[in-house]
Amino acid sequence: MLKNNNQAVIRKMAVRSIRSNRKKNSLYLVAIVLAVLMLFTVMQTGASYMHMQYVWRLHSVGELYDGILMGGVTKEQEETVKADPGLSLIHI
């Protein structure tokens, strides 16, 4: 196939097309921006809803404890906690 260097002509045609259709192109731009904004809003609303459901589940379980020690405790820590009169319920 023969190689044809017509980049300058194609570029000139593209620039003329953009200049002649400014209203249409700006309308397309506004439509794209609104679509992206709506997608972002829906995703953010969904994420907030999922987070609120998680928080609601944590509050509705009705556990009796206010603190949890993760990773285990040593005997010394266990004795200190059991000796504290300010703690009403201790489950180790």
C-alpha cells in the first residue's frame, strides 16, 4: 500500500469541524461533565449508605462491652483489669 502523508489536511479539517460546531461541542462537554457528576454522586451515596448500615449494625447488636483488647492480654494485665472496681463486667 502506498504511504500518503495527509496529516496536515486531517488536522486542518478537524480544527475547522471543532470551530464550526462550538455549540454542539460545548453541549457535549456539559453532558459529559453532568454524567460524571451523577455517577460520582450515586457512588458516594451508595458508599455512605453502606457505611451507615455498618454503623447501625454495630449499634443494634446490643453488646454489653465498651472496649475490646485485641491480640490477647498478659496475666498481669488480666489481674489489673479484674482488680479495677470501676469495671462492672469483665469477660476474658
